[in-house]
Amino acid sequence: MKDYHCCATCIHFGIEKTEEGINTKCTRLGYDTNPKYKFNCWVPKERVRRAMEKSFHKKNVEE
């Protein structure tokens, strides 16, 4: 199964545009982050949740 768990797929992932460039941040914790980072507080976005369910069901049908 594809690994969906990363900051970019979390509901708390935010992007902030500044004069210096783009800053990615965890809006829940207030820390700068990277889209590829993984933390235990991860809550998937709705579209990611649906993709995970679809992938899970497809895998179970194939078995």
C-alpha cells in the first residue's frame, strides 16, 4: 500500500507566502516543517482518507 503519511497530506499542513519565499508550517503546532516529514499527530486530509480507503478496498478485493 502506498505510504500516504507525511506532513503534506495532513489537515494541519499550511503554506505561507512571504517576500522571502514559501514557508511550510504545521498550523496545529506552529512549527516550520517539510512536506516529507512524518509525525505521530498526523490527521489525513479528506481526499487522502478517501484514497487510502479506495486503496485498502482494492487490495482486499485482489486477495
